[in-house]
Amino acid sequence: MKHKASQTKKAQKNSGFSSSKKSTRTKYIFVVGGVMSGVGKGVTSSSIAKILQFRGLRVSAIKIDPYVNVDAGTMNPTEHGEVFVLDDGYETDQDMGNYERFLNTSLSRDSYMTTGSVYLNVIQKERALKYKGKCVDVVPHVPLSVIDQIKRAAKKEQADVMIIEIGGTLGEYQNILFLEAARMLRVKQPRDVAMVMVSYLPTPKTVGEMKTKPTQYAVRTMAQSGLAPDIIVGRSEIPMDDKRKEKIAFSCSLQPEDIISAPDLESIYDIPGVFLDQQLDKQILGKLNIPISNTRRNSRAIHAWRDFVTSSKTAKKEVKIAVVGKYFDTGDFVLSDAYISIIEALKYSAYKQEVKAKLTWINSKDYETGKRKVSELKKYDGVLVPGGFGSSGIEGKIHAIKYVRENKIPYFGICYGMQLASVEFARNMANIKGATTYEINPRAEEQVVTILPEQKKKLENGDYGGSMRLGAYDAKLMKGSLAAKLYGTETVSERHRHRYELNPAYTDRLEEAGLVISGTSPDGKLPEIIELPKKEHPFFIGVQYHPEFKARPLDPHPIFTGFIKAAKKRQ
């Protein structure tokens, strides 16, 4: 018994874990793409993080994007998807939203990097003589910078396990340096690093059989970087059979239990359950040399998650929500990416109210051209106008806002949706006929929405990247207001991403006409929330910030929940 106990202590010491479940060093899981991108590395990474969290481990995540942009802020949402903003104001890829939602956490800028940000960091260090006169080379200094940031993020998050998703696929030139960072870290800490490959397994209709050869080629490509997968997650339309698992395992020097089936599912929130059923958590613990006895599954947390997933499927009633936006020009397949956080936030609140949110996407340009009649909005239970930039489709949004205000249809405006609601109210209720926004006409006399003073100078200097009002800011709420009732408090912190604001010079005239400014910055200068009194409208609210970034599956955002409740009541 004494010998066995000493062996256990030795194993725990070597694994980096003690009997108190506290990690003396972080474990790292790199998630890479096989033969094609867009097959779900982000939700796979999030789901792996979740099942390890179910084991009581402190888990965090990092996204690495291979493009040269320093951050995601200057990219077009219709091409790259939503820009997700962190509390510290960093503009990131939408996968960061998945990490935060699955893990119910808030991440920092250290949890996101791009080729551009890594090179910028190396160059800035060289300019500051941080390399002490050495010749700075792409290898090893760039991969070492990647490793430094990974370890910095792990320390900041106090992570037992850090998931690192490398965007794109294995064969792309842009990913070589990130794969080299993974190789270097694995060489130095072989017992602390695991590689997970997410690979697509096609089933061509003309063949009628699931094909494994593309995955085998992906593993061969990975080997060229000096790496091999420890786990292969096979993405496919249908579940992978045992024969396919055995074939992949044999050809890739793995065991069949190392091959995980990830078929198309009704909901991304089903994935952790599918992974648990295949014992993926147990497999990963073994690969990372973490004693399983120290990390038993938390059944209560698992049940809570499964209950949430069940509620998303059992709701019979629907509330019909119209989303009047503008990022629709490249086809419907883009919508879920351009407004992904809003979609998920609506879902969470709907499930909590035992209904499903049926979303209809309406291009605001159609109301300008007459292609659609704004009166169609009467058939919806609620209307949401999300954020956006530029003058395109703006008058269409204003027509929609006027209609829902006059016809008492529940309304929720986010960022630009709040600004345009202010413009519409100014024109039609406060009799400010020329009311507009600086963004549409910077020379207009009646700029009800104006540019933030510090932003004007930045635009004049061509300073666009990472220069908006970004990140979490506090707001104080008016006592007794709709906003205060929804939040259940009089002070909130929410994430912002904007250059323009409701012009304080017009607030008195708007309030005299009946608009309620129910939330402001702590100093009272910047309007943060507008609303209409309950006696005038059942639910009409606009917020300058982006509440969707803080909605969580098991903790829906209160304003989204209030909006869904109002829509349900109208139904």
C-alpha cells in the first residue's frame, strides 16, 4: 500500500496535478483543421472546453486567426462574420463569443491573436531593444512570441487546461508558424500538450460511402510540421460507424477510441453531450496525463446543461421576431455569422420563456425601394433593429421604427437601432424635421446623433482600427424605468462598439416630447438607454451598447428576456 501511494503521488507530480485538483502547470490542447475550414473547429473547441469544465477543471480558450489584420475590427461582417468585442475592448473573431458562451466566462485580449498582432508584437519588441541586439528571425522568435502569449493568457485565466484553436486548415501557408509554436511547446513539455484534429468526412451521393482518405491526407500534411494528432474529431453529415473509426485509427497510428464522431446535429449545444457519450473527456485526460480520479464529472452541471438543451427542443409555441438589418447582400447563408450573438441571445431568452424565437430577416433597403411594404411588420410579435455602420438602408430602418412605434409592436434597438430610434422620434414627435445622424450627413444642421469628439479627430487622421469606443463601460439607470426593472439594479456594465452617440444637446427637446432617457454614463453626459413610457408603448427600448455579447445559455440577458416576454404577450 505504501509503494502504491508513493506511485500515485509520483504520477500526480509528473502530471502537474495534485490531489487538491490544483494544477502546478497548465495543460495545452491545440485544435487544428483538416481538409477544409468552416466545419466547426470553434464549436468543437468550445465543446471540448465545456466537457473538461464538467470535470471541475479551470478551462480557458484562445483563438488564433492566420490573417495579417491586427484584429477583426476592420473586417466586413458579410465576409468574415460578426466582430465580437471583449470587456477590455479588443475586437475579435466570432469564435471568441462561442468560448465565452459555452464556458460562461469573460476573456481578455491575451486570448486572441492574429498573424498581424504577433508580428506587430515582435517588431515593437525589436524597436524597443527587448531582444538586446540579437538578430531577430521569423523562427524561432515569431513562434516563441506565440507561446509567450499562450502562457500569459493561461496565467491570467489561472487555467488548468488551455484550448488553442488555430484557424484555417493544416495545409495553409499562413499556419506554418502557429504549428511550429505547437511543435516547440510539445517538444519542451511533451506530457502537457495534446493535438486534436477536426476533419471532414464526406459521403458523396454517387459513391454512397463515407470516405476517410481526405482525413488520412490531412494527417500526412500535419506530419510535415513535425506533429501528429492525439485525437481526431470526424465531422460528417451522419454518425461515423465503427469500421470507419478503425480504418482511420489504423492508418493514423491511433486507437479506435481516439476517433470521435461529430455528425451534424440539431443544435451546437448538443455537441458536449455527444462528446461525453463517446468518453472524449476521459480520452483527453489520458493524453494530458491528468489523473481521472482527481477530475470526476460534475453531474449537477451536466444535468443543468442537458436541461437547457432539452428546453430548446421541447418548446411548442413560437414568437415571430423580425430583424430589420442591412448585412444581407451576399445571401442568407451569411446572416447567422453577421448577427450570431443576437441570434443566440434571442434563443436563450426564448427558451427561458418556454417558446421558440422564429426569426425573419428583412433587408431594410427593401423598405426604401418599395420592394416590401413596412405594414408587413404588423404580423410580427416583435421587431429588432441591430447595429451596423454607414448610410445604406438607413431610411428603411427609420420607416420600420416609425411603424412599430405607432402600432405599438414591441421594439428593441441595439446601437444603431437606438440611434435611429432617436432620429425617428426627433423627426416625428419632437418636430425636428431635419433630424439625422452625423454618420449619414456630417454637414447637416440637426445632428440628433453626433460623433464622439475624440472620434472625429481619429477619423480625420485615418485612424480606424481599434479606435472606436470599445469594451465595457458602466451606466446608471433611472429609478423606476423599464431598464431598471429589467436589470433589477440601477448600475450596469455593458460592452460598447461605436463612434457616434445621441447628441446631449437634443436630450431636453426629446424628453419634452415624451422620450425617456433611462440610462446614462455615470457622469450623466452620454445617453446609454432610451425608452417610451409603458402607457405609451408596451415595450420600446433602445440601447447604445451591445447586450448580446453578455448573454449566456444558462443566464439569458434581461433586456432580451423582457423583449421576448413582450413579444409573447402580444402573441
